[in-house]
Amino acid sequence: MLAWLAEHLALIMFVSMFAVIFCGYPVAFVLGGTGLFFALLGWSLDVFPLQGLSNIVLRMWGGVAVDPVLTSIPMFILMGTILERSGSAKNMLVATQVLLRRVPGGLAVAVMVMGTILAAPIGVVGASVVLLSLIALPQMLGRGYDVRLSIGTIASAGTLGILIPPSIMIVVMGEMLSTSAGALFAAATIPGFLLSGLYLGYIVFYSLLKPSVAPPVPAEALAQSRAEFWREMWHGLFPMTFLMVVVLGAIFAGFATATESAGVGVLGAMIMAWMNGCLNWGMLRDAIRNAARANGLVFMIFLGATAFSYVFRMLGGDELMLSTLAGFGIDTKWEILIFVMVLIFLLGFPFEWIEICLIVLPVFYPILARLDFSDHIGNSAWFMPWFATLVAVNLQTAFMTPPFGATLFYMRGTVPAGVSMSDIYRGMTPFVLLQVVGLILCMAFPALSLWLPRVTGMLD
């Protein structure tokens, strides 16, 4: 019995971790506590060296605490918070709506374009969805837009924040995979705009097919002169677009790291807040407090995940996981990859993206990295950015999938009282299907992920 327990200790550890998380305990403490408990249990069964506990502390320090890349996370969060409170997003919606006034479903298209642009500077799904809901949903419903189309548009536009760079999730994944965040930014850019394009195509097609769901914007609600038009563009569209180009352009051109670009983004957001007359000590104090709170949460989960992944691998988790999958008939590289994608999709129902990244990537990436996908992607060294992009697109899909997707509950807290959860579910369904199409396209055509990092030289 003890011999069987020692041999399968890593698998028991993996299952136990999920069981404890479902009991409602904080993920950071569950990961760290499970790692410590099974390290001691492994030591008692003579399969884990006790000095390995000191290695956990060293890994926490060297891999997390002193890593300069992770400092970009609170900076990106701070940038998004400042933009949210400065009124820049509301100005952008007005400008985008003026620009797209002749397009079918113009207001919904404007919301999607706005969400695509905001995805870069805000980068946090909860903030993006709530912000778009508060700004755009009353206007869409007030102008007679179908409630389901409105909800689906806002939810899908808001979730682009975890994919389109500079995404906080991409920074975390780059750290977990020990690779350049810039390379992953480049890999996620085209898939992010691909999803946005699929959403826009659906909105325009649906509006043409059924005009009653998206009435045109009244002429009196738009700019009445050329001077007024350009004034709307200058105040609403140009500043945010310029900020996105500067932040991403500095990374792609190699002028700045993700951390340095995050600092530039914060400075740009403060300048935009000053231009809107919203820059004051009270707003900055609240923004810094929110960024510090989010940063503390992220780092606690990082430290717990570091302990868990080290103990899991020391207990032979990689080999045991492979043999377990083979026992279920999952043994080819494509079967294992599809299994991991389905697992991530399902985990997206109850867990946040950061929890999934810190649980799944340390366990399954080493397994997948040993498999040879060079016949499909062209070079085995390119597997990392391709796989990271698939995970990111998959997590975006899981964010919106009923009944537990996080975006569902963000929307529920902001929609009017007459909108039911059924309306929210049905509004998101077409966009979830489009996300699945996008994931399949990224798997079938790896050039969607790999072309830009190859052109910019980030895969060399």
C-alpha cells in the first residue's frame, strides 16, 4: 500500500489540489499548502529529499521576487485604472460612433472597435467589461438595440483585454514559460485582431440580415460639421490610439522591454487624465491602492504555484501524468494537446485565468514541450509562442461560456434590472462559437501566431 502511495503521490497531489480549491479556500494558500504537505509526505515515504524545501525558497526568490518583468503587471493595472477614471473611454466611444455612423450596426461596431483599442491599455477583463457596460450599454438599449446583441457585443469586446497586448495574462505566461514577453505579445496580436474581426463580421452581417436589432444612429446625435467631427476625433480617438501604438510599438521595435513600456503607458495615461481635467491626488491614490492590492494577490499566487510545481515535478509528476494519459488512450501529441485545451476550457468555468495558468502550465507544458510539432509549425523552437497563444485564446473562450464564465457575472452586476441571466447566456452564445472558431483556426494555421514574431525577429 505504501509503495503504491509513493508511486502515485504526484497524481494524488494534483487531484487533492483541485478538491481543496473547490472547497472555497484561497488559491494561493491552497497551492503553497498542498506543495508543503506533499513535500513532507514524500519525505516520510522516502521519495522527496527534505533539503528540497530550501530549494523552494530559492526558486521563490530567484524566479518571482527579484524578477523585473513582473513589475510590469502593477504598472499595466495602474495605467488601466487611470484611463478608466479619466473619462478617456467615454470620449473614445463618442468619436468611434461618429466615425462609423454609416456602417450597419454602427453603435455595436463602435463598441467593438473601442473594446479592441481599450484591450491594449486596460488589459484586465473585469475592468474592461464593467467599463464598457457602464458607458455603452445604456446608449445601446436606449437607441433600441436588441438586448442580446448588446450584451454579447460588450462581453466579447471586454474579454479581448486578456489577449491583445500588452495583456497582463501574456506577461504572466511569459514568466511561467521562461520566455520573452515581447515574443508572446507579438504572437498574440494577430489572433487577437482575428477574433475582433470575427465579432465585427458577425455584428455587421446580423445587422444587415435583421435591421431591427440595430437601428441606425439618428443624424442629430452625430457631429454636424467638419470642425466638430475632427474635434471629436482629436479628443476621443487619437490619444488612446497613440498610446496603444507607443506602448506596443516600443516593444515590437525593440526600443523598450514590457516593463519599460508599462511605465511609458502610465505616463501617457496620466497626461490624458490631465488633458481631461481629471488628474488629482485622490484619483492617483485610489489607482495606486488598487494596483498594489492586485499586485499582492498576483505575487501570492505566484509564490504558491512555485512551491506546488517544484514539489510536483520532484515527485515524478511529468512521467506519471504521461502514463496516466496513456492509460486513457491519450498518447499521441495531438490527443495530448487537445486534452490540455479541453481541460483549460473546462477549468475556465470555476477558476480565474491566473489560477489556470499557474496550475496547468507548470504541469503540462514540460510534457508538451518534449513532443515534436515541428512538422506542423515549422520549427520545434517555435512551439512555445504558438502554445501560449492557444492557451490565451482558449482562456478568453472560457471567460464567456455559460454557466460559470467570469464575464457572465461581470455583466450581471451592470445590466438593467429587466435583463435576465437567460438573456445574458443567449447573447453570449454566438460570440463563444466565434471564439471556438478562432481557436481552431489558430491551431490549424500556426502562422497566425508565428508570422509577426518571425518578422520582428523575436523568434531568432
